[in-house]
Amino acid sequence: MSIVRTRTYARPDTTVPFHRDSGLTQITALQSGLQTLINAGTFSSTPVVSDDGLTLTHTQTLQDLAALGALDTVVGIALDAEYFTYITEHGHAMVGHPVITGIDSAFTVNTTYTFPTAGTASHDSLSALVSTYATLKSDYIVSNTVADTVITVVAKFNNGDDYVANRFNDFSIVTELNTDGATRAITYAAV
């Protein structure tokens, strides 16, 4: 199985680089993790910038669901928080939702958040977000567990399109999660 995920990013002008070219701490650290996946033969990436320099289309090819989980775990909360701050400060945006092809059957996504200590504000925010997701997307939830320092969300999707339209998304609180030192591990598995 080969999975292709395509994301498109836009910026208002060419004076500020796209996040992937910014040289910031987390994007630099990501390159090392990506190189590990490339060396294993499970991941490749093709970035294409439009002729006017305002749009970046980033196509990632992954060997299988395990590689997709490895990639999403390498990306991590710290990088997402850095990205969120960067695009907010510079007027950049992701255009639409990612497009995923190559996942044509049911699969689960297990997302586990670990907090260094109990009682953090982001733990409470994530717990509320998980509760809201479980209410709004009850057909997708397999299970969710909220403990003092670990929160786990397991959801099931029919295919890649279903996942893109209905996935659990923590982006709205990712900066708060990062501030509190939370980490996130994601695994995908065929059903």
C-alpha cells in the first residue's frame, strides 16, 4: 500500500519564507526525523512552489499506515506549535484540508498524549476537546481514556477521505499543549 498526502500552503508575499524553509528550531529538528524515514525507505517528499512563489504544494509518499504514524509522531506538538505561531505572525495559511489517497479500507488512529505532570491547563483543555469530539463524532470514537498524565483517543475511519473529513484535531490548543510539555504519539492500523 502506498499512501500519498498532499498539503497546500499559501503566503501573502515572498519576503518571508515558508515555514519549512524558515530554519527555526523545530523545523530543523524535523529534518533529522524525516531523514530517518527516508533512509528506511518508508517516506519521500516533494515540495513544489508555484511560479509566483506564493503557494507551496507538498506531496508526501508513505509506504504504509505504520510510516504515516511514524511521520505524524515525528512532526509532534512542538513543531505544530512553532508552525502555528509562524503562520499567525506572517499571514501564512494551509489551504483547505490535506488530501490523502491510498487508504481505501477501514483503519484506526490511536493518538496518545503524555503530560510531564498532572493538573496542567492543557490537560484540561484537551480533555474538554476529546469530550466534544466524542459527542460530535460519536460514530468514529472507538475509545477515549483520560488519566492524570495520559489522554488517549482511538477513532475508526472507513478510508482516507473519511479520515480527512472527521479526524480528531488538536491544532486549536497545540500551543498550550507545547507550553505544558505534552507529547503526542500517533499510530494507524488497518482494521
